[in-house]
Amino acid sequence: MTEREQRDGVLCAEMIAGLINAGAVAGADASRLQPASIDLTLGTRAWRARASFLPSRARTVADRLKDGLAMQAIDLSAGAVFERGCVYLVELNERLALPPDLCGAANPKSSTGRIDVFVRLVTDHGAAFDEIAAGYCGPLYAEISPRTFSIKARAGSSLNQLRVKRGRCRLDDAGLKALHEASPLVDGAADIDGGLGLCVSLSGAADIIGWRARRHAGLIDVDEVAALDPNDFFEALQPQKGGFLILDPDEFYILASKEALVIPPDHAAEMTPISPGLGEFRVHYAGFFDPGFGWSESGSNGSRAVLEVRSRETPFVLEDGQLVARLVYEKMAARPERLYGAAVQSNYQGQGLKLSKHFR
């Protein structure tokens, strides 16, 4: 094993390709590689479930399905509708046989989070969603729960993505401050405290500050790009005089960060929610940011983070400039040959406030 292959950090696309060739990531399609992850794909077998569940460390997913948690088996060969408000479990095409020094993490894709589809990875003997233990060998499953819109998907559709990691990857605050001083991560002062703070933008010259999802809208086919009229699914939000927005209970919003972000080529990042004690809302189902997001050789202009916001049980006032999330940075085990927004087809590079790729 070379020194490059032994370095701690998030594995780049070329290193994941090596795992595919070695059989450690079986059933994967190399064309689905991203700079620091690989898109996972739905298999043909799915189940409507009675509830969300974890198998626990002592059991497999198949064991739990036999307990009576599966309500109906579904064949995804020709596609199927996943209805809003329901829970589904889908066996993925990919299967892992990781070496003992490698672990994994999963997250919904950006386009999945922006249509309010809650997707979490489940493994055999798993005690937490979206976490893959070091040396894990076994199948992968996706728990899918559309919250606002019903969706259509099929075998081969991709709703979540996998990162593979070795050792200690995450930068502490001192490391993050040093990185920001060497190469600015935001266009302005950096709020660094357990990660890089992000604030919501609810004012400015733009006519639209966000989008609120419409109830009882039509079906979204997750594989169709630029096929839908956004006004059929979302209501545009104009700036308010007071510079705030009242979140309605159990409604879904698309908003944007005030900061323009940069992810340098030797790093990856993940957005994490802040403490629930700071507000009655949840931000960002889809949290992976690839190396090169908002970055360019000619200068780091940055890209806005799109915030997928869901309010909780009570109305809540969200103020312009309010802290809503933090971005944690991780070092790469090696710089990817292709960066986000360069040779890779990237839907959201240079983005401002933008809906998912499904909309015109």
C-alpha cells in the first residue's frame, strides 16, 4: 500500500474506484463517482414498512423485516410510487466488504433533500442511521420517507451517497481557523465554534428570498431533470419589511445562506444542524459538500448553501442573519483529480437560491 493510500482522511473518487475494482464496494457503478463520494442506487427489492427502525447491533435488517415490520413487498423493476407520509425500505445495489481501517458515512443527495424526501442509510447490525462501521461487510439499505411530495423511483435511481473514510478526518476549531486564514472559507468574518457557522439570508435586493412547498402537489419523478414548473410545487417568498420569516408548523422551505462558501480541493465538508435549543426548526437533510464547491483557480468567489428548512410543532420567527447550521470540514486522504464544478457535472456550483434539478 502506498503512502497516499495510507493517509487518514475522506477517500477521493480515484480511491473509491480502487475499492470497486477490489470488490470492497460491490455492485457499484463507477460512472456514479463524485469527487469525494459515490452515488448509491436503488435495487429491485423494496418494502412498505410500518415504521422507521434500526436493526440493533444483534440483528440484521432481514431479521427485523420478518418481525412483521414489512407491510408490503414492492418490485422496483418498472418503478413505483413512494407516497408522502409513508416509510419504505429499499435494498441497494451496492454491497460493502470494507477493510478494517475504513468506515463510511451516508447522506441524501442535494436533489433529494430539496424535494423534502427523508433518506437514511441502514446496515445490518447498525445502531445508528447513515453510519457504517469500520470493516463492515454486508448489504446496504435506504430508508425513504417523502415528507411533502410523493415521488416515483425505480431500480437504478439514486437518492443518497456514500463517503468512505480512514482515521481522524475532521478538523478541530484550531485547524479550521488556520485553514480559513490560509484560504478564506466564507466571504466575510468566520464564526468558528464547533464548525463554521452559517446564517440564513432573508433580505437583500432579490425579489425572492425563498420557496415554501405547496401541499397536495403532483408527483415528482426523481430521474427527470428540468421537467417541472416550480410554481406547481412551490410558492415564492418575497422579502418581509421586518426582515424575518414566520415558519409555519410542519411546512417545508427552501432558503439560502448569507455566506458564500468555499470548500478547498484538499477538503470536504458536511453540514450539521445546530442545537434544537436555538429554534423550532431543522435545517438541511442533505449535508455533503465536495472538494471544489465554490472554489476556482482564478479566485474563490464562493457558492451559497441552500438550506432545507422544516419547522416543528409551533410557529417560529426566523430572523435575517440568524445562525441556523454549522459546516464541519474534513481533510481528504488525497486531492481528487476532478473537482466539483470542473470536469464533474455539478448542478449547484455557483448557486444562489436554487430548487432541485427536477425543476425548470
